[in-house]
Amino acid sequence: MDILWAALAICAIVSVAFYALALSWQRMLRGHSRAIRALFQRLEALEAMDDPLMRRRIGELMPSPLEQVHILSFRLGERFWRDTLGATEQQVRHVHEHGTFVGSVKVEVWRNHLAITLRELLPQSRAAGWQTRTVDIYAADAGAPVELWELCLEPVAKSSAIESPSVELRYENRAIILATQTSSNKALPGARNSDATEERIVFRIPLDAEQLSEFRVPEADMETGIGPEATAGSFETGGQRGDAPIASFSHQDERQGVDWQLLIRDLNRRTASENWTLMEPPRVRRVS
């Protein structure tokens, strides 16, 4: 009888051990099954990214690190060189033969910094086309003026005692400024007098659509293409939200012989439909 009870006890212990082991294996297999299912769903999600519509929806929902793109093109006419700057025939010839000309200025406003790209036509590479140069401006240097381009009307060797007239393009306080530097002793309107040179602001273009409202071009009359990069397609270099609206601004100053065009694309601008508020009617309790 004792042997029977001992056998029953051993069978019970073995059964409990096998039951616990079976539960452990079941939990482990269930966890593996969930992991395999999650990996399969992730694989399906990655494969769904090949759908252009899905990528576009994700791009619209994600915040864009590129907030705004500005493209500025300007042209300096003969009146600018002769009257505004007061250049001589020899200086004008030197500019045309040895000067570096700016075709367009692209200002990309990123979340943490600004990237200003200039397309220039260098004298030694006019047959090779346009060359680009990029200047990065971070928050620590945002307040200081940054020189983007300078053109001297005379060779550097000749400008020893008196500085030669020059044209300067710079970025300062969220604006693009074109100024002339002359060594004349006569006071010029809007000039900053110094010991050797006087500065005259030719134009100051703020990179803000509200401040440029008087220069806005209607969409029906919008023309793109003053410079080599002032086209609507050039905004696609940001790679995000190509359907963002484009605002065009232009101005022609015949007195100074300068005309410019500015295109602005605001990638974070909300459309009118996104600003709408949907009001749900109050629920009415129906009594039958």
C-alpha cells in the first residue's frame, strides 16, 4: 500500500512539473508569435512607404525643418553704374572684364540656421556656367551683418591711399541690403560717413511678406525667371512640400537703375481649410 501511495505522489509531482513546463513553453511561444506579428506589420509599413500617396501624407503630417525659401534676383543697369555709383569709363570696363556678377541669392530658413546660396558668374569661368557659394548663419551670428558679395571698381593695387568705389551685398537683420561704398567727401542721402568711405543704401529688401505688401505681384501677372535660379521649380531643392504657395514681389527703380524680384515660399503656412473649425450639432434626445 505504501508503494502505491509513493507512486501516486511521484506521478502527481511529475504531472505538476510537466504542467508548469507546458505553461512556460506556451507563454514563450505566444511571445514569439507576437514578436513575429509585430515584425511582419513593420515590414508591411515599410513596404507601404513605396506608395507616393503615403509618402506625401507623411510629409504633410511631419513638421518640416525647412521653414521658408527666398530667392532674390536683381539687375544693375547702366544708369546705376554711371549715375548712382558715378563710375568712370575705365571702371565700367574693369567691372565688365574682371567683375564677378551675382545671378541670384537663395535664402533657406531652416529651423536652427540660415543657408544663403549665391550663384555667381566668375570672369575666368564664364564659358563653364554659373558657380554656387553657400554661407551658413547660425543663431549666435544672426544679429551681425554678413557680407555676401563685394565688387570693386578698380584693381586692388590701385586702391592704396583712397579706397576705390565698390558695391556690397550683405545680410543684416533678416534683410538683404545692397549698398555702395564711395570715397567722396560729399554727403549722400542715407549715407554713413566714415573717415575714408561713405555708404549709400541702394535697396533694403526685408525677408518678410507683410513688409513687402506694396511690392507684391498678383498671381495672374507673376513672372519667374529674372535670374538663372528664379523659377518655381528651384524651390523643389528643399525636397519637402512642393505644393506650398509662392508669393512674388518685384520693384523697378528707374532713377537708380536697379530692379529686383523676390520669390517667397512659406513651407509652414497653413491653408484656409486647415484653419477651419468644424462645429458638431448638439445631440437631440429623441422621444418616441
